[in-house]
Amino acid sequence: AFFCSFLPLQLSPPLHLFLLYCWSNFLLLSLAVGFVDCGRGGLVRFECSNPSDFRIEADGVVYAVRSIQHSTLPALTLLIKASDTTTQQQWVTQVRLTPSTLSSQQDLKEIAFPSRNMDSQLKRMKRDWVIPPINVPENSRGPFPQELVRIRSDHDKNRSLRYSVTGPGADQPPTGIFIIDPISGELSVNKPLDREHISNFHLRAHAVDLNGNQVENPIDIVINVIDMNDNRPEFTHQIWNGTVPEGSKPGTFVMTVTSVDKDDPKTANGMLRYKILSQNPESPTSNMFTINNKTGGIITVAAGLDREKVPQYTLIIQATDMEGNPMYGLSNTATAVIRVTDVNDNPPEFTAETFFGEVPENRVNVIVANLTVTDKDQPNTPAWNAVYKITGGDPTGRFSVPTDPTTNEGLVTVVKPIDYEISRTYVLTVEARNEVPLARGIHSPRQSTATVSIRVIDMNESPYFEPNPKLIRLEEGMMPESTLTTFTAQDPDRFMPQTIRYSKLSDPANWLRIDPNTGRIKTIAILDRESPFVKNSLYNATFLATDSGIPPASGTGTLQIFLLDINDNAPKVFPQEAEICEKPEPNAINITAVDGDLNPNAGPFAFELAHRPSDVRRNWTITRVSGDYAQVSLKIGYLESGIYEIPIIITDSGNLPMSNTSYLRIKVCQCDISGDCTDQEHIMAAGLGTGAIIAILLCIIILLILVLLFVVWMKRRDKERQAKQLLIDPEDDVRDNILKYDEEGGGEEDQDYDLSQLQQPDTIEPDAIKPVGIRRLDERPLHPEPQYPMRSAAPHPGDIGDFINEGLKAADNDPTAPPYDSLLVFDYEGSGSTAGSLSSLNSSSSGGDQDYDYLNDWGPRFRKLADMYGGSDD
């Protein structure tokens, strides 16, 4: 604890400076300097000679900025200067700090336990008995441990006690901050405190005897950490972005910046003040903006914001605690970027008063001219985007001016065909505006309107038929080379004299011909309204007209011929087939007539049975039902089943009526109770037509042919098998004369035989083919066959010669091989051959006596021979 002494100095008679005698706990100095102004109302400003250790507020209170050691106090002297901001008059006083003569042990505050009676019953205490909290400054530099308070019990006079504290900071996390001397009860802080981490501690003090028995009820001790200005303000963002429209009036809100200070906001340490340190650029003035020093709100204070001149401002904002005191407060800075947004205060202006263009006639969607404008507003914004409007020179709406989104140019475009023969030039008046209206007070200048002069280029236009299509009405049946009409075209090019030639483009029935020079149309065939090319009595033909321009132009015209009907088609009976039961009741056939003509050349019709054959009128009768219908029925009681063709004479109602005899094919059949035919022919007649019946018959015939071919093939196969049995008969083996040629097999016709049977006789056991001791003259002796060289599957070409030489040597040394020039004797082929001797084949005397029919039984290999000798005489 320290005491502050003050030596008053009288510097001016009207004013007296008093230093209040103050007390500071734990090296925290607090002084008060007061003035008696004698009625003066001027503002006084205080300054301290040692601002690093002490600071003085506007109300004259002096604070110690840091902890003061005992050793530094004897030489510590402060000078306090007071200045009148109005008259600039100054006063000075001296403050000398000296340490207290009282010991800290004697001045240490005591906290006593409330007394209680001997039977451990608590005494009733006063309700206002409250242990005051202990204030401890944060960030103390020591020395540690530093005594705070002494805890004492009245029972320590009679016996020894032990003191302890519990709670967060003592025996609970964070532990070790506070300690207590168990004997003296002195409570001390063991390390610096941080208010921003823990602002207060709640401890409980205990007193027990040496046996651990509680002698006092625990008491609560509250320790408050006193805030020190040890944290600078921190902006929540280092760079702040805001916008303000150009041309804004003073007082327009822009943005708000905020900063936080971890110090106690209830003290000056956490009270922030804002101010603008700098503005860049300083145009048009250096103070375009101001900031609310408490809230951080930025507003405009001057007019003249123009985006086209200054698009952006950069402000350096400072936040200072200690209520903005520049001497003692801590400060920090941030950057505020204010972008001036565009408003439509600049109208678009054309770069020229008149624009020129040209366009060929009859062309649409063609850009005639590009209109360029300038706009000082921000590009690609509604205040910059141009909108063009034609205000004069285009009463028929043949032009439009859309905007190019990239270049902002106006594209004068033709949207309707232009005729050179009607107008050769156009002069348009075009006005340019923006997508949004101009700002208040801004008007469009004369440069926002321009003139566009457009010249039309004459082109060779196509001839056109008038009228198109052209309709004429004619009677059908008009003979060839008849003139129908003249179909001519007009040339719209009045300033280009040209000739027109005509040709036929479409004539489905090939009925017409057009004169290439005059356009006169004639017939080349008879016009028939009933032709399939005529739809609803209307026939269409298309003609082409071509002028002589360079390049030539052509146009088409359609001639529609409405053909009037004449009575040129006789009626026919319908339906053409019907059925009726053998018994006439209740049998009647309803018939009508079909006429290709139209009324009145068609119905009503007259129906009549023909007179021949005579049995028609005898067996049948016809009754008219209406103008278009009649009934045919049996006249007799019974008619045999069958198909009858009834001739009926039908006459139409045309002028010069036409008659025709049609045949009605009637099937007379047996019927059931309901009157339906019951025989099979009825089913065929009712369900299948003639084409279907023919198709079914063809399918049946094809199926029969396939079955016949299969039977023939099976029979031929059986004969081939019998022939094979003949060839391998052991009694008449004709294969003994087949020579073995080393590696060749049978031909294609021998593939059906078992080649294992085609062996030399010596490869079979001799006892199986001839008696013992009998040997052919040319039979090889029974010697082992020499080993002929084997040819590889794919020999090298150079080894072929060696292979042939080795084979030749083996053949020369083979005793079983007959010489090439010796007479070969063949085996006897056996007896009992049905073929007889072959020597008779060339004998003309015996040819007629032989019967060669048995050759047919030898199989297909002897068929040629059987045909030559086994046939009949013819």
C-alpha cells in the first residue's frame, strides 16, 4: 500500500489546484486532481509528464498504467499540466509519491469467521453481514506469492487451527492459482491473473483443528479480477467492402464497420471509438465520408460522387479503446473499400449524325447498317445497354434495330421484303436509349438521335402468275387439241424488259400442253372425271414461268380444272356375289348399283332380269325396293344347290340413260333353321376368296411334289446300297486287279467304300483266298518288303532330289518288284459271273441275243451301260 502526498501550488489567484489524498491497493495508484474555475466555463485538458507509467483522465483522476515497485517510489515525481483550450492558459502542479510507513503485515485485511456457541449451534447473524469481494488486478508482475487477505477464527486463541481453501483456482482446475498458509491463514495469489480468461473466482475457506474436526462453518470468498487495458481492438474483418450510388446526397448511409475488444466493456478499457485516418483518392474533397465514432457507421458528408471520375474510395479506419484517448488507448486499423455504383446519368450518344446502308430487294433478315453509340456509364449494365427505336421513316414496319449484346451496336435489319419498284430509298430516324430511365434531372441530348439512309438495289425478281391458283370449269370428255385457257405470268421488274417462257412442271395424267411463248393451254388426251388423278372432281396441274434475266428467275402457277360430270359410265350390280337357300323362304337378296358418275347421271336405277336364258325369269324374280335398291329372290319353291349367274339389266337416270347387263353370282345351298348354309362350300365361299383358294391349292401341290421327291430319293438310296453289296461279293471279287500306289487313295466316287478292303492279295492270309500250293505267275515271292524312305509332311525343297534317289535305290534292290518291261499276268476273276464273257461286246452276231436287263440291278455305276444295252429296240 502506498500513500500519495501532494504539495499544493498556487499558480493563479482565481484558481486553486487540489490533490486528493488517495489510497491504492496492490500497487494500483488512483489520484484525483481538481480545479476551482471561479466561474470560468472553459474546457481544461490535462497532461502527465510520465505517460508510460501514469495516465490522467479528463476528470482529473490519475491512474497507474502498470505496477509500481517500492524501490522506485522515493524518486518518483509527476508533473501535471492543465491547459485551457479556449484561452490557451496553462497551469502546472507537482505530485510526489512516497511509500507508506505502515507495514503490509499490519495493513493486511482480515476476514474473520462468524462466531457460534459452544454446542456448535450457529448464532443468528445480521442479514447485512456480507464479506466484501477481494479485487485483484490482472497481469500483476509479482513478486509471487502475493498476499491478498488473512483468514482468522476466534478459536485460534485457545487451540491450534489449520486453514484451507477449496474451489476453482485452489484445489479444482485451474489449480495452484491461490494458496493459503495453513497456520497463519494468509491467502495469496501464486501467479498473474487474466481477466479475459477468468473474470472472478469463488473460493470457500475452511478452519479445522489438528484432528481435522471442523471448528467453523465454511465462508465464501469472491475474488474479482480487475481489468487492465491489455488488449487492442480487433476488427471483425480486415477489409470492409461497401457501395454507394454516384450522385448521392450528403448523409447517405454507406456501411458499418465493427471492432471488438476483449477488455471489460463496462470500463474505459473496452469502450471503443472510431475515426477515419485517411481517404484515397482525395477527390473532389478529402472529406467525402465520415464515421460515427461509437457505432462505426460510415455516411457521406459531401456531394460530388461521380463514378466516371472516381469509381472507388479506400478509407483507413482506426478503432481506439479508452474511449478513443490517443495518449493511453490502444488502437488498430482496418481498410474500408467503398465502390461507387453506377446510375444512369449518361445517355447514349451516336458517333455520327447519319449512317448509310444498302440492301437488295426482296431480302429479309439482312443487316443493313451498324449504328455505334458511346455511353460513359459502366459497361454491361442496364445503364449502359442501349435500346434502339425507329421513330420515323418506316410506316410499314419493314425494319427493326436489335442490339448487339457484345458491342452495344444497333443492327438495322430488314424484317419484311422491300420492293425496288415501289421505293428505291428509305430514310429512317433512330433514337437510342438505355434499358433503365435516366437519372432525375438528366435529359437526352440531340446526339441520342441519328438518321439512317438505306438504298435499295434492284434484283431480277421471279415472274408470278395472277391469279394463282387459277380455277376453270370444264365438262369431262373434252377431246385432245382442245384449248382450255391462257395461263400467263407477270414480271415485277418494270425497269428490266425481259421475255417470259412457259413450261409444264407437273401434269399427273399427262393431259395438257402449254405454249412456251403465249401460255395457251391445250389438251393432249381426253379429260376423264373418273380418273384416279382427279380428286373431288378437281384436277391440278403446275406450270413454270422463266424470264430471260441473268441469272434467270422463275415462278410457278397452279391450274385447277373442275371437271363437270357427264353420263359416260354404265351402272354395275353390287354386290356381285351372294347366297340363297334352296327353299325360297325367307330368302331374298338385296342388291344395288354402282355408277362412276354423279347425280343426276347415276341413280335412281331401273333393275330388270334379262330375257335370256329363259330359265332366269322362270326361276328368279326381281322387285324394286327404292330408287337405288332391289331384291332378287327365287320364284319357284325349290332350286337345286349350285352356283347360278343371273343377268340383270340396270339403267341409270342420266340424260341419254346408259344401260348395262351385270351378272349376279348366286350360290344356292342347303340351310339350317336359322337360314345359314351348312355345306363345306358355303364355308369356302363365305370365308375365302378366289385368290386364297388358288394359294391353298398351290401349297398342296408343292407339298405333294416334295413328298414324291423324297420317295424317289429313298428308292435311289436303296439301289445304291444293293450295288455296294454286289461289289464286295467274295465269290466275284473284281478288286484283285487294283494296284496299290503307295500313298494315293480312292477317287471321289470311291469315298462310300471301305478302303481297308482295297489291299493287295498278299496282305491277306493266303489260306483265306486260295488253296495251299497254288500261286500266281506274277505273284511276288514271300520276302520281307524293303523299307522305302518316308517323305516328311513338309520337306525342304532341297531334299526332294535326295528323296527320289533314295527311293530309286530301294526299288532297284527290291526283289519283289517286277521289271517294268515284263508281261503282267492277272488273277482269274472267278467263275459263275452273270455278265458273261466280255469278248462278246464287239460281236455283232450275238448282240441281239443277249439280255442286258440285269445291268439295271448293278447300281448307278452301271446305269450308262444298262441304258446302252438293256433298253428296248427303239
